Amino acid sequence: MPASYLLFFFAGLGAFNGVALALYLLCRQPVRPAQCWLAALVLMLSLRTGKSVLFYFWPDVSKLVLQVGLTACFFIGICLIGFVRAWLDPDRRRTRHDPTVALGLLALAIVFGLAYPYTEHVRLWAGPVWASIQVIWLACLLASAGLFLRASRQVSAAGASGAPGRAHVASVIAGVAVIWLAYATAGLTSYIVGALSFSLVLYLSITVAVAQRRPPAVTAPSLAAEPYRDRKIAPADAEATLRALHSLMAEEGLYKDARLTLPKLARRLNIPPARLSQLLNDNHGTAFKPYLAQIRVEAAKQLLRTQAAVPMDQVAEASGFLSLSSFYSSFNKVEGTPPGAWRQAQLRAEAAS
């Protein structure tokens, strides 16, 4: 009996916390497309595993619960592909219609569920529908892994600068794969293993994320001092780190993170914050905040130049500014003119030419 209670607690708590995490991702500002897809993915997994928990402990649960769980299972692979594609295309140049496609599939799933409800077509849902969902889930999983591997070969960030971003996406794909395998082999193990695997993956991911955000402990006064303050960085090392830094900004668009800080950027480059600060000051001639503002202003100028109809608030968000006021302030400081006036000047210059 205690074992049953523990199974219910860990499996049910995982599903509940998954819903809470999905809501947190949707409310955490600024909301990015990949973040929305990840929230949808976690929500679908939570519904799927929640259905598993209910069915395992209460086999006579309403067939509507089973139908909702299987429908959510169909969208796990769809949301995974959407997440990977959004990660690869943060500017939505090729993926702006992906949400529309997903909503169309949702409408088809609802129509199918209304036409063939689980209560009246148990064999259909327990047989061909469930088998098809497993195949579709696996196909989407393999397609997502293929997209990720192809992107990894194309991205050429020096050292480990791009690793955390790719590692995050890789962990999502691997976690979904573990959950798929748990359900696919449920006949050899137990049906509740799928829900338990989701809880395990969820709690492990949260633990790793919290550990990465926690600043390292200082154990001695000497460790708190800046070890690079009185020592020049070797030219070769500086050049390699600057290449990695520019790669993070240009290829991964890290500047779009409105909450990017010096310690966070240093972690992405796998160097201490003090070393990154010295690198920017000695080898780039600027501090971190002016450097980041310059990068964001250049990105905003590109958007203003190529997309004349885009509102200023969207330009500010796409360029990584936390607010419209900070966007105007930084742009005016760098260019000596407000962004609206700069855009008009560009349009006049193009018309004259």
C-alpha cells in the first residue's frame, strides 16, 4: 500500500508541476516563440501523463479523460518539432505559419474526436489510433533530432560557447525520447512507468536549471578578487574568445535575451565574468552594457531598414530591449537621433537614390 501511494504521489505531482511549469513559461517575459512551443510541449506531456495516472489508479475513469490524454499525446511530437524549428528560426522568417498549422491540426483532432468519441469507439482508439499516435510521435521525434543535428553542424561557435543553448534543446529532445520509450515498452514494464519517467525528466531538468542559475560559492577572499585585473589576455586567446562572442551574438542571437547579464554571457562562453569584462574593456574598448546596447541598436537598424512597416515596440522586442523607453534611449545615445527619425532618413535616402 505505501508503494502505491508513493507511485501516485510522484507520478501525479509530476503531471501537476508540468502544468504549473507550462503556465510559468507562458507568463515569463519576454515571451519568445520557442518558449511558447516548449510550454505547449510540457502541457501536452502533462495531460498525457495525468491521464496515465488516473487510468492506472482508477481503471473505470471516464472515457473522455482517456480521449483527452490520447489527443494530447498526438500533439507531443508536433510541439517538439515546433520548439526545435522556433529555436532555429528566432526571427520567425520561416516558421511564422507553424502555429497556424498546429491550430489546424488541433481543429482536425477535435472534429475526429467528436465524430468518433472514445465512449462509442473503444477499439478504434485503443487500437489503430493509439498505434498511429505512437508512430507519429516517433517520426516527429526523429525529425526533430535530425533538424537539431543538422543545425549543430552548421553552427561553428568556438569552444563551448554555443554548448549551453544546444544542450538545452538536446535535453528536451532526449527527455521526450525517454518518455516515448517508456510508453512504447509499457507492455514489458508497467503503464505507470511513462508517467514516472516524465516526473523524473521534469525534476531533473528543473534541478539542473536551478544549479546553473545559482552563482558559485566563494570559499576564500582570493577567489573573490579579479584574477585577470593585472594580467593581459594573450592575443590568441582574446581573438578566439571574441570570435566565440560574436558567434553567440550573430548566429544564436543571444542579444535578443532582454535579461542577458555579464555573468550569464560569461557562462555561455565558459569563462569567468571578470575575464569577459576585461576582454571587452581591453580588446573591444567598451564595457559590457555599452557593447550590448550597440549590438541591439545595430539589430534594430537592420529591422528598421528592411521592414519599414514594423511597429517600434516589435522592433524593440526583436532587438532584445526590455522596454520601449530603453530602446529609444539606447538608440538615441548610439545614433544621436530617435529610431523613427532614423527610419525616415533611410527611406528618404533610398527614394532619392
